Amino acid sequence: MLLEQILNGVMLGMVYALIAVGYSLVFGILRLLNMAHGSIFAFGAHMALFAVAMQWGMPAAFVFSILMTGLLGMAMDRVILAPLRAKNAPNITCLISVIGVSYIIQNMLMICFDSTKKTFPKLFDFGNVEIFGVTLTSAQIMMFLIALVFLVILTVIVNKTKIGLAMRASRENSKAANLMGIDVKKVVTFTFFLSGMCAAVAGVLVSGYYQMVYCTMGTDAGLKGFSAAVLGGIGVLYGSVVGGIVVGVAEALAVAFLGGSFRSAIAYVVLFLVLLIRPS
């Protein structure tokens, strides 16, 4: 039973890692906590639901969700944050602004899709697979693999491409990067696009796993992703993966041994313990 819960936690933890990476990408360059990330996660899930309702098919719905959510991230930066940065606004102003954007997105989803919980189609259903004597569903395995592939692609983009080099240079010293010919504004906007993509993929995977979508679904998932980012060292991509798995395993064990009411609380218990014992 213990091994089963650990594997379940690892599968779910990879999705939390995707959400955490979205936080880390933005924080790495701007030193800003994008507290609208949870609402962007919910937006991605609803975009996929819209495409499915239009009978575009799940692959097309996945791509549509990724593109629309990435564009939302870019729009948020261009319309809200870029003007604030141009005026050298303090970080607290930007933080308050993204919190406001979070509520705007959430309320727009309620207006367009209503506030009730809606059924989302199951993404994968080709039976169960037994690993080390533990039975895992096809949905769990595919969720893990898709999240893993996407995280690998992100790592390659950040570490092996020119735009990734520009992102790392902007993170280290944006003024020096600008002097070297890097368009930091475009780099920041692209970073928000990648962050939105992470949220969209996570949103679709979670919706397909639980077969449910609702407007406030990003509140809990976003906070768990934030906890995972902090646990792994916010701004560090591989740390987000470690943090996501830790949160996922802790949640699975809490549900198994303490009950479902501890599902959300355990992520914050782990976070508090790490901050108390090893804050660095």
C-alpha cells in the first residue's frame, strides 16, 4: 500500500512540477511571484473544454489550450506588467496587479462558462498497468509521461537554445543583457508565454484525470504549485520537479493514512517544515 501511494504521488507530483515551473520561469527573470498563475491554469482547462465542446477532438483541444493560454500570459505581461516596469514600479505594485488579474480571469470564466462544475472527457483509457506489483491506471501513466516530456522540452529550450541563453542572461543581469543586444522585453514576454503553456498542459492533464472543470480550480492547484516551487528553490527548474514530487507524494500519503480532508493541508505542512528546518 505504501508503494502504491508513493507511485500515485509521483504521478500527480509531475503535474504540480509543471505548475511550479511556471512560477519559477517568471520569478527567475523578474523576481516576481505570478499569483495569477492558478487562474491561468483554470483558463487553460476551460479553453480545452471549449474546444472539446466544439468537437475539435482532444489533440486539437490540447494545442488550442496551450496556444490561447500562452497568449493570455503574453497579454498579461504586455498590457499590465510592461507599463509598470517602464515606470520602475516597485515589485509590490506588480504583485498587487497580478493578484487583480487573477480575479479578473476567474470572474470572466464564471461569466463565460458559469460557476458550476463541468464534466471533462477522460483523456486516456486503455486499461491498467502493473508496476512492481502496483496497479496504475492509463490516465496516471500518460499524465506522468506527458508532463515529463514537456518538462524535458522546457529544459532543452532554457539550456540549449539561443532564446534560452537570452533568458538566462536576462535573469543574471537584465541591464547587461540589454547592452549586449538582447531584447529583454521580448525575452520576458516569451517567458510569460512558456509559463502560460505550462499552466495549460497542467490544467488539461488535471481536468482529464479528475474529469472535472470549474472556475476556481486554479486556487488550490496554484497554491500547491507555488509550494512545490518554494520547496525546490523558486527560480530553479529542476528544483520545481523535486518540489512537485515531494508535494504529490506527501498529498497521496496524507489521503491514504489521514483521510481526504488533509489533501490540501499537507502541502503547506511540508512547506512550513522545510522553511523552519532548512529555509535556504
